[in-house]
Amino acid sequence: MFYVFYVNHGFMMVLEVPVLATVTELTKSIEQAIDVPIEEQFLLLENGESLDNNRALSSYNAGTENNPIYFIRANYMTVSKDFQQLKDKEEREGRLPLEECRRHVYHLESLQDPSEIIKGYFEMARNFGTSCDNPLVYCAQIIRDHKLMTNGWSALMANLDESISKLEKRLERTAGYSEKMRNMCDKGQQMIQNFHNVLTTLEKIIIPAQLLSDGDTIETEPLSLYDWLASKDREYSVKAIAEHAQKQMNLASEATEMKKAADLLRSVREQSRKSEYRDIKGINKRFAQLEYQLKSMEDVVKKIKTLWDAILQPAPTDLAQCMAFANQQKEYAMRILAEMTSIDKSMDSFLVSKEEVLKNIMKRLSGWVKTIYERLNSANSEMMLHENIYDGLKQRLDVVRQVRDAPAMFAIAVTEVIRRNSFRKEFDQWLTIFIEKCRQFLKEENHQRSDFFAKLDKHFIRQLFPGLGDAVPNICPEKVKFDEALPKLDAEDLRNLRRTVPDLEFFLKADMPQVFAKLMICDPVIAQSISTAGIRREESFFVRDGSANVGTLTKNFPSTTWLSGDDNIEMSPVLNRGAMLMAKGVRASGSSASIHDPPRPLTNSLAIAESKDHDREFISSSARSAPINIPMNRLDITRNPCVSDADKSSYFSTPDDHFGSLGDDFHKVNHNFHDLEGNSATMQNAKLVRELVPLRGAVHSIAGEALSIKHDISESQKSFAKEFEELKKALCEQTITLLRNIQEHHTGEIQKERELRTNLADELNREIAEKNERIEAQNATIEDLRKSAELADQKRETIENELSEKIATIDNLQQEASNAKQETEELWKSLMEKSDNIGILEKENKDHKEEVERLKKQIELLESEKEKMNMDPFFVGFDFLANLLKRDLSEDELNALRVEHDRRRTESTAKICDYLGSEGHEESLEEVTLKESTIRSDIEKEYKNRMQLLVRGMEERNHKEIDRVREEVQTCYDQQVSGYKERILELESRLGNMEFNKSIQAISGTELSPSGLLTSFPSGSHIQESCMLLNKDCAESSAQVSDEIKEAMEEDDEGMDSSFLTSRKSQFVDDGIAAVNVNTIATQTRLCLKEMKMMISLLDIHEGCAVLVMWDDVHNSYTVFCSSPTLHFVKESSMKRMGVSGAQKPATRRNLILATITHIEFCQIKKMDNRYKLPMDTKFYRVDIEALPLDSSSYRRRRND
């Protein structure tokens, strides 16, 4: 069982999926269950993580009932019929069978047999009593759905934040591509320059037939490297490569995708951070209300279960009691129906709440959430487009780079093939010699060991030397095969390439393998002095270091770097100094010289125009001679006999000159050297003398060559010195001429510049003088301001002292107000106790009313019986008796009533007897007596009932009078409590006014008194009396109010009765007359409702309250005068309706206006330039007002006077 919560419907789905199922299988199951396409499914965990389709469901630790997977449909349209039917079925199962119970009760009411009715109620209790808990389970499930919907929305918000964060990180990463593309464009412009020269070089290079495969061979003519490259791609031309790269660079320089993506992400982030979009307002309060309703439903269900149990009580056996028991069961059933109706209404509120939350979430999903995800998708697309531009530029520049490097790479590869072929040949020779020598050495060693051990084995000394019988194992290696797949290139191919493309001569030099020299092993104990192999004489003038072959390639342009696809465009040999195509470098580290320039000699002469011809003549005049390799001493020659073959140079122009006999000579010398080491010490000197004879001749020849080389070098130095002196003189003459021309050309400009700077200096001096004067004036102003600031500080200190005194006064008033508040709370507690007593009385009154209704019904029945019996002679006095008993009777009246009652009883008995006798019935005296007694008993019962009815009527009238008095007492008490509350509010408002006045005084330095404000009001004295505003100082008014509160609290009990009487009398008096009543000592001021509406509100500004509107010069608008920190601005339309305009001149503008608030709007500033000159995001209120109606009773009375 796998649980998935469908957020779009607030519905939990339970799916059957395999244990090892993946997320893809889950999406398929959802599609089969509710027919939602896979591409519209959006699955989330509670933390906002989206599910990977290739991962297993078990890896997420989710999908349980308490931790489900949250499923949101991206494009939600309509609900399928099957899904809606499933929801309706679940709702029906959760509701109580209210309609069925009603039909069953109506059916039972139509029955007459009590036993059938009781049996029907028993069956009803058994059938429907078990379904009481279904509403609780269903409502609890709805509450759980509320929480899961909220969790799903939170998961979506977390996923949104995570998506925005990922895209922002990707934006930062992708922004780095812009800088890389700028660098790549700069380097690319260099790379595509003279690209046609590269293509010309490719056309000159002829690929040897050994390198071509069967599909590449052309029978008619040889294939060039350009043709071979063009044949690999028939759709695009090699010449168009540079054009494509240029177009891509132009596209990269004009790219604006990153700016669009950044703007989109910025707008999305700002919108997603707003709480009105993210938070579901009131959801916690909704949860609390639903939990409370569920708890109330549990109590109701308990009552229903108790009533069902009462219905299931066993029926009485007495048939006379069965009808009463059935009626009782009916009453229980009706109460159950009433409770079930209330539960059904509560369930409707649960469903309505769920629908409201769903509508809220769906509105957000189809609104701003969809818009945000679309913007995120657009930003992602823009970044992908930018990355594609970067990848395209990198690939195209890589193709350009490879084409530029193709000639150099081809030349280096050819030399590397030739070097490896020579290495394989020489290494095979060395290995063959090594194996033979090793075998011979091992054979001789083992033979010597065996001879010695054969002698030692027969002697007892062998016990002292164990292990001398061991033999050396055969450790000779086997020959290995390698480099057999290399092309069969030889020196002729190298010569052809040099001849065809002379610009690549720098790359067409291969070094000798020197296997014999590198693998030679010497004794490390003896000090060695091995001289290096010599180089050819003519090459020593061309090259300082080694040839630019594989070593140069590895150092400057490793193939593992630029062929790996990384961002290493700067590693190309085209951009390196030493291996750049169309340039010639002389060092392995790199050079920026062109390949058209000649090789630089060791003299480092200046590259003047005649250097090319001079170098060529100098090189051609140099004759080839034997290599230079002079041994240091005899010991070196003895220890290194292989150096005598130094005529085989380590660098070669044509390798076939040296590869033939080099191995044989080295083998011969090496063999002689090992022979010298292998012989005994006595034979060593003689053999050494014989070996030194040819070496001595070689030394003499080498010395002769050294002298000739020294002579050539001295001549070269002399010629170089002469040329350098001539060049130095020419350069000096040219430099002097150039300096004279420059000086003559710039003399006039320098003079003009000097005059301009002189004028500028004069202007600056004048400006400095003016600014000094301004600074002096400003210093004087600052001094005046400093003095005024000192005066202001003194005033401020005075004001602060006064303010501290008034704050102390305010604290005292607040303490008194808190004491009054405590006393009011005590009064409120006593009021609550009285209200509880009143509730008890009301309950008793309700019972009495029910009893009265029952008596009224009985009276109606008796009156109907009275009419039927038509016994007016007896009942004629009852009306009079009823009216008589309505008032209090004295003892004489009661005695007279008893006498009258006995007389009428006797008369009625006699009349009844006469009536029965006149019928002519012949009955016995006993029967008459029995009938008379029966009639008498019935009349007595009826009389008693009537008397009881009259007594109850009198009691009910007394209770009504008591209730009326109690209500009057309660009303008076409520009036006094409200009076205390109004006084407390008045004190708080006065405190607020005093604080505001003190703040105004602290700002302006002038004290603003309440009388100053009131004198500007229209009809100020009348409004002052009706609004309880006093024309005294703040301290006197507060002291008077405090005394009033204390006197009122002390005389609360004494004034209670008088206030009750006054309130009862004032109920029938008009408002216009109530103001002239004489006030008691506890009541100094009385207010009517109309006059209370005119009280100016300073703390709580709401609709319907009276306010003071003032002109605000700072905000250039009319504002409401209040102590609230939030500003209340009056709409201009309201002021125009009252005939007031803010555009009037200050002299004619009305600064103070009394008005009533009709409407309030909460606003927030969203623009920098606004009419109220408020900063951004400032919250305030805008109000509509109308003129304050001055129609109170006191105002009318004084106006009439």
C-alpha cells in the first residue's frame, strides 16, 4: 500500500505498487487510477524535494499514511466522473442517516399499537445507533486533509525556493561563460587572421602513400593534406571554417540571454518572498475552529449514544404503561433527530472549509505559481541558449585551432615516426648484445662457482662457509615486439617535406635515440666524467637547444590538454611562442619569430633588413667538419670508450648518414671496454696501451678541428663587431634626426599648452578667492546657528524638565486609572455572579411559563366541557370569583366567599336533584345519592383545579413583577458599569491628549492648552459641555476626574437605589426633558446617545466616531488628530463635499474641522513620488468624512435660549 495525497482535490489515494517499484511505475499507477498524464504529474516530498523517475520508491522513506507523497497536477482542468463518484461515496458514508431516521420516526407515529411502536424504536436504535461515530471519523479525516493540503502547499513553496536557488547558482556559473567568451573572441580573432596562409600550407604538404588508407588513395595525382581534410566532410568547405567561427563570435558578442535570465530570476525572487503570496492567511485559526467543532461534535455524539441506549431500555410489562413508554421513546427519537441535524450542519461547515482552502490553493496554482514556474522555465531556456552559444563557439574555435596546428602536427608526427623506427632498430641491437653478454657472463660465473664448490665440497672447511654451492639463475630477458604498426617512413620522406615546405624546417629535426649511451652502466664507486655526445658543427650555429619535436610538443602543447575538450584554448601551439605555426622558435620553451625568418645565430645580432642574406652566406661558407668532442683526460677516455664515436651527432639533418654504422661501432667500443674490465690486473696495462693508439690519433684530429673552429669563430666575431659599429653609427644618426623633428613639431603645441595652463591657473585662483569669501560667510552663519542652537538647548532643557514633571503627573493618573480598573473588574465579577443568579431565575421562569401554557390548555378544555354541559347556574359566579381573587383579600372577604360557596353548593345540589327528579326517572334513593356524590366530587375537583389555576396565575403575576424589578435593577447596574467604563476611556483619552500636547510643546517650544483648541470650534461652549471637555489646565482636570472616581466608588452602594429609581422614572421621559433632571451627588453629568456620538475620538479611530481634522503642512493634506502612530489622511473628495479645499491660501484655509468618519481604507505607499511625501512601503489610512451633526438636546436647548 502506497499513499499519495492529491493536493488539487485534497484527497488521499491508496495505490498498489510493487515493493521494489520505481517512481516511473508510480506515475503509471497514478495515470491508471485517475487518468492524469505522466507529463502533468508533479510529485514532491514534504521537504519540497522532487522525485527522480529512475530512483526506487523505497529509497525515499515516504509513502505512508503519516508521510505521503504529495501529488500536484500541473494543468488542472476538470474532475473525472469516477473520481467524483468516489468522493461522493466517501461523503455519504461519513454522514449520519438523518433522512432514513426521519422516515422511520414518521412511520412509527402513524402506528396505533404501543407494542409495535416500541418494537420499531428498538429496531431503529439497533440499525442506526452503530453509525454515530461515522461523522467524527469523516470530520477528523477532513481536518487531516486540511493539514495535508497545507503541507503540500508548503512543499511546493520549498520546491519553488530550491528551484530558484539552483537557477541562481546556475546563473552565477553561466555568467562566467561571458568572460570566457570575451577572451575566446579576442584569441579567436587572432586565430582567424591569415587563415588562408594556413590553407596554402596545407595544400603544399603531400601525404606519403604509406600514410593513406585504401579509401584515401588517388591513382592520378598525389593527395595533399588539404584535399585529405576536405574529403572527410563533403557538406562543408574547409575555407568556410573561419567564416563560421566569425559568425559564432559575432553571436557571442551580441548575446543578451544572461540579462533576460537575471531579470526573470530577480522578479521571481521578489514575488516569491511576499508573505501574501506564500502564506495561507488564517489557516491556524481555521485549524483551531475545526478542532473545537470536532470536540463539540464528540459531545453531541455522546448525547446521541446515551439517547440510543435509553431507547434500548426494556419495555414495561404493564400494558397501561406501554403508551407512556412509547411516548418517551418518541421524545428521545425527536431529540436524537435534532442532535443529528446539528451534526449534519457541522459537517457542512467542515466541507465548506475544505472547499474554501482548495479554492484558495487552486487559485494560487493557476495564477502566480504557474506564472513563476513559466518564468523559471524561460530563465532556464535563456541560460541553456547562452551555454549552447558558448559550446558552439568553443567547438568552432577548436576546429580552427586544429586546422592551424595541422601542419606542425603533421611535421612533428613524421619526425616522431622516423625517431621511433630508429629507436626500435637500435634497441633491438642493444638487447641482442645485452642478452648474449648476459648469458656469457652468467655462464662464466656459474662455471667458476661450480669449479670452486667442487674443490670445497671435498674439504672440511665447507662447514664454515655455507651457501657457496648456489648458482646464479638465468635472468636474461626475452625479446619484445613493439612499434610494428608504425608507417614505413624514411629519411627521404623527411627530405621531401623539408624541400616542399621549408617553413616547417624547425619542426623537422629528430634526435637520435642513443640507446647504447643511455643504457650504459658504470661503477658508481669510481668517480665518472662522462662527456656528452657532440653535435654537428654546422648545426651548432643554427640551434641553441634541442630540436622542436616531441619534447617541444609535450612541454608547450600537451595533447592530453587540448584534445580533452576542456576549456584550455590558450594551450594551443598556435598561441604559444615556441611552437606557433607560421613562426619559428629556437628554444624549447618557445619563441615568437616567424618561420620566414632565418635561424638566429648564437651571436644574437639585430634583425635588420640585410640579416637574412648575411646569415645565409655565412652558413653556406661554413664547411662541414667532424663533430667536436674533446675528452678531459686519459681516464675519461679509458672509462668512456664509447665517446670516440661522437662523430655520430645527437641531432641530424639526414638520419640515414648515421644510422648505418653507429650500432656496430658502439658495439665494438663497448665490447673492448668490457674486455678491459673483465681481464685480470696484469693484462690490463698492455691492453690499455694497445687501445690508446687509435684514440691518440683521434685526439690529434679533434684538436686540429678545434683550432679551425676557433679560427672561424674569431673571424666571425671580427665581422660581427664591424657590422655592429656601422649599425650603431647609422642608428645614432637616425635617432638624432628623429628627435630634432619631434622637437620642432611639438614646440608650438607645448607653447599653447603652457598658455592654456596659465589661464586655467588664474581662473582657479579667482575661484579659490571667491570660495574663501563664501567660507567666511558660512563660518559667520555657523556661529549664529551655534548660538541659536545653544538657546534652543536651554529651551529644550526647560521643556524637558516641564515634561518630566507632567510625565510624573501622568504616571499618577495612570496609577489611579489602574486602581479604578481593578475596582471595575471587581464590580464586573459581582455582575457576573448576579448574571448567573439571573440565569437561574430565567430558567425557573421558563419552567413557570411551560406550566402556564399547560394550564391554559386545560382551561380551554374545561371551557369546552363547560359549554357542553351547559350548567350555567353553577358556573355563573366563577368569572366574578376569578376577578375577585386577582387582588389581595381581607379576612372578612374570605369568610364571605366561604359562606357564598356553601350556599351555592347547596343550591346547585338541590337544583340537580330537582332536574333529575323532573326527568321522571324512577330510581332508588341509593342511586340518586350515588349520582349526587359523583357529581359533587366532579364539581369539587373542577373547583379545586380552578382555584389552583387562579393561585398559579397570582404567583405568575408576582414572578413577573419580580422579574421586571430585577431587570430594572440590572439595567441600572449596567448603566453604572458603562458609566465607569466611559470615565476610564475618557481618562485614557485625556492622558493621550496630554502626551500628544507635550510632544507638540517639545517640538514647537510653545504650550498648547485645550482651551486654545476649543476656542476655535464652532459653538465651542455647547460642544464642550456635551463632550465633557473642561476649560481648565491638565493638572486640575485630572485631579477633578480622580476625585470624581473616588467619590463615585465610595458612594456606589448609597447611590445604587437612587439611580435605580431615577432610571425607572426616566424610561417614560423624552430625551429633551431628561437633561433638566436634578442630579444627585454621585451623578454629576448625564449623556445621551446622540451626545456620545459627538465625543471626539483620539485613540481608537473607527467608522462612525467623531474626530478632529487638522491641516498638515508637512504632508500637504488634511489629517485626523489622534494619538495613533499610524497616519489617517482625509480624502480630497470628502473635503470637497464639505466645501473645503486644501489648495486655498493659508490665510483663508480652515485648519480645524469637526467631522464624523464614514469609511476607512488601509493603504501602503508604492511610489517614491507621492502626494503625501512619505517613504516607500509606509502604511497609513485614508478616511471618508462628513460634517458632525450638532443636534444634541443640550445644544438645541441652548440654541433656543
